[in-house]
Amino acid sequence: MRLQLIEGERTLPAAVVEETTVWKSLLKGDRRALGEIYTRYFDKLYNYGSKISHDATVTEDAIQDLFIDLWNHRQGLNDQVKSIKFYLYTCLRREIIRRLTKQNPTVEISELESFEVELSHKSHYLSQQIDMELRKRLAHEIDSLSPKQREAIFLIYFDELSYPEVADIMALKIKTVYNLVHQAMVKLKERRGALS
């Protein structure tokens, strides 16, 4: 269903309008809006964050602090946020990497970015008819990708974010994200024989 709201010459989807309304309510100090955002995105944030940190405590603490900061600094936030999920993912990734480098200052950031993708039985990208053996082989093939390729694939195909959003979240140029995904797809196609 689409709402006929005019923004220039465009029509905005109902979900965008609703996100904008919730975001603006948060900025005005509506605690219910903060609760709505928390309820709606906590599981997604935890899923994404746990693939970066692999430490449940770090992920949970980063999410909690993210929401505390969101509330405490709401008056200084941009009121033109169109995708709350994109905004939260960007902040969470930055916060987790900050925490991990603080825990171990000698570790390189590239070592922290080990991003792991798990294929669940509920994944709507895989038919329920695919047997467990094929899932294991596909997971193995995805594991053969670089951490940045796995993260880009996860954000684009599993979390349905756009290339520009993924570029911002990962602090990369859009062209780099396109290249990461293209290289990942080429590598997976080359190894496709192992899946047949």
C-alpha cells in the first residue's frame, strides 16, 4: 500500500512515512517512539552486531549504549533520516569496532572484521526444500569469501539494504561495495560445481 504524499514529484511508500513519523516523534522526546524503535530493531541489530563481534556482551552493551545515546542526543540528530535501520546499523558497527579496539588496542581493524554469515532454516532466500547437506556446502562456500565480502553480501541480500547504505555502514566507497559483491558472486559461481 502506498500513501500519496508528495515530496517533489515522488510518492513515498507507507513504511517510509511511518519511519519518518516515528523518528520525528523520537526527536521531540516521545519515549514511546524510542520503545518502538528498540522493539522493532533490537533483534536485527543483535543479529548484525554478533556477526561483527562474536561476543554477546560486547554486542548487547553496544546496542544498549546506542539507544541511550540516541535518547540523550536526540535533539542534535538529523530530522531527515529516511531509514532508521540504516542509521542504527551504521552507529552500531562503529560502536562495536570502537569497543573491540579499546579492549585490544594492538589488534588491526581488519582482524576485527571477521564477519560470519550463518544460514538459518528460516532464511527466506533459501527454499525449505533444500536439504541440510546443501546448506552446509553453501555455508562453506560463503565462508570462503573475505570478511568484507561476507558482510556486504549479508547486508545486501539478507538485510535488504541498498548499495549506498552498505557503503556508508562499512565506511567504503559505493564502487568498492559493488566490486566486493561482484567479486564474491564471481567466486561463488566458480565454486558452484561443489554445490551441484
